[in-house]
Amino acid sequence: MTSAAGIAFSNGERWKQLRRFTLSTLRNFGMGKKSIEERILEEAQFLVTAIRNKKDTPLNPNRLLRCAASNIICSIVFGERFDYEDKMFLTLMEMIAENIQNLNSPWIQLYNSFPTILDFLPGPHKKQFQNAADLLNFIKQMIQSHKESLQKDFPRDYIDSFLIKMEEEEHKHDSEFIHMNLLWTIMNLFLAGTETTSTTLQSAIRILAKYPHIQEKIHSEIDEVVGSCRRPTVEDRVKMPYTDAVIHEVQRYIDLVPMSLPHTVTRDVEFRGYLIPKGTCVVPLLSSVLKATSQWETPEAFNPNHFLCENGHFKKSESFMAFSAGKRICPGESLARMELFLFLTTLLQSFVFNPVIDRKNIDISPVISGFSVVPNDYEFYAISR
């Protein structure tokens, strides 16, 4: 099987080397350290300011949440953040949102089955390819800009680190540190780092607006642990079990990427009476665990108690597989966990989110669920606390 470029869909030696390098580089640029925490907290303040500027008028937070989440991965990969009104940045965000929407549409499923036929027909699949090409061109420009200003002794971000590694291995005929892998790994990180976190935050706000008693409990926990005079920190999470439980339950309930990414069987496997030969491509169905009746008290309902013990302490669950499982578990898991906690607690420290419509009419189930989940759109009042 030929391995795709980048980290998300590659396998074998290419995947091993790119994953190892990516994890190491993300750690070097602060994943799990205070520096990335500071970046998230700074971005959270930009987000709070942008929402506050709406002056208590109805707002759909999706665009702002997408920009905020994207700026974190942009700061690590590209070495810079973008203003929420930057036209180029907003165009990129619109293209990402459109591609996620299209990726879950019947058109793309039809294209996967009949590509030679649909190549001659109009439809969303045409826009999918054009958006992908435009995103790649943007990344190519960023790489070229980094090449022109690169200082080997002072890598600024992921691109610099990869370019330095490319130069170190330029005489290795089998090196995986080549331009195509850099291009597609950045694309993988950029898309995943933007859409997954923002969609989870969108869902959290929608759920909390529907269930005000849950939002009130988080407000009380924030007031007790953090107060109003300082910013939340990652260290606060262990003292805020209810907030942590709600975030985990949001991830479990929305089942963001139901089918995970493709895996390849490394040896012959017998599963439920069937033989899966070595080399077979398989797609794990995460929903079968995240919504299993044998694992959760109320699998189809939103219930933070799934992650709380009788004493109100946070309770881990082996069935929580929101970041997938095994060796291909999401490399940005710790970054995403930090983002979700710091963004959500900062927002709820500053605002109460109330729906514009009757909260009984808010549908917290996804409007589309295919490769990934696309939530329903609603407007909210963000009332300053």
C-alpha cells in the first residue's frame, strides 16, 4: 500500500517519523508547557473582547470560535496569529468550514463511489478541490516566506524546525523530511487544529445555553476556584471536577469524528468470527464505544455524571475515546485538552450564554454526522457577568 503524504493518512515508516517529529516539535514549542498556556490565555482574551464588542446583541459565535482555535495552531505552525477581521484569514476559515460541511454531504460520498462519473458533473465536490488547492497555496506561501528568513540556530515554529530537519537529511535518499510531507503535515495540523476544537466549543455553548442549571454550576465552580480577578490556569482543572466532567461529556456526547481515521491491520486478526488479513484498511467506529449502552448510564443523553464519582470527584473512563485510541491517537490531544478548558472557563468567567429562541427548541444533536459532526447553528446573548 502506498503511503499518503503528511501525518494524518500516511502509514509505516513515514507515519512513524513524521509523528515522532511532530510530537517532539510541538513539545519544544510549548505543548504542555507554560508558553502555550500563555498563548491560549492571550487568545482567550482576544475572544472575550471580540464577544464583548457585540454589546449584548445576538451573536452566532461560530466564526469567532473558529478564528480563536485556529490562531493557536497558527502560532505554533506559522509563528503568528491573525486578527479576527483579517480578510485573508476569514477567507481561509470560510473555506475550512465549507469543506467540512461538504465532506459530510451525500455528494462527497457519491464521489468516493463514482469518481470518474462525478468528475464530469457540477456539485460541491468541485468547490472542495478548489478550496483545498487554495489552502495549499497559502501554506506554500508561508513555507517560502520561512525559507527566505530562516535562521538555523533560532527556529521560530514548526515550519522552521521541519526546514532545518530537511536540510540535515537532504543527502538521505529515503528521508521522509521532504517538501511534500511538510506541505501535507501542515495542512493536517491546520485543519484538525482549527475545526475540532472550535466545533467542540460551539457544541459546549449550545448545550450550556439549553441547560442553564449546568452552566450555573460551572459559574459557581469558577467563582469558587478562580474568582473574577485572575485568569484561569491549567492547574485549576484538578480543582474543578464538574467543569472537567462537562467538557468530557460534551466530547463524548457530540462524538465529533465518529469513524476516526483509517488504520491498517499489521497482522492477521480474527474478530467476532471473521478473519481480517494483514494489510487490510479498517476504520474504527468510535461511536460504538462513546455511545455504548454497556459503558454509559444514559449514552444518548447529555449527562456530566458519566465523569463524576459519588463524592463529586472527576472519574476517568476507559471508554472515553474522543481522541481515538491506540498508536494513532490524536497527536494534539494534550493541546486540545488545554484549549478546551482554558477557552471555556475564560468565556464562562466573563459571560452567561442565553439563547435567543426558547431553550426548549434548541436541538443539541448534530445537523450532519458523517466523517465528522456539523452542529446546528444558533444565536446567543452573551451577557457580561
